[in-house]
Amino acid sequence: MIENFFATIKSEMFYVKKYISIKELKKDIMEYVKYYNNNNRIRLNLKGMSPM
């Protein structure tokens, strides 16, 4: 499960943007974790439902 999370965060966030500081990266990771745990995040493999 955690490997899936890291693969997702890398493909959706890390590979898309070039970071100039660790502080900026940490901030974006924290925001992404909030989004990832959000009830409104729709998953196609769950037939349009959120993970919750």
C-alpha cells in the first residue's frame, strides 16, 4: 500500500515540478497528503467513489 502511495506522489507531484528547496518540497508533500486522504478524491478503479 505504501509503495502505491509513493508511486502516486512521485508521478503526480514530484516529477511534474522542479523544487528549489527542501522546505518547498516538504510543504507540497504535506499538502498532497491532505489531498490524498481527502474524502472527495475520486478513484476510477473504485467506480467513481472516494477511498473512504
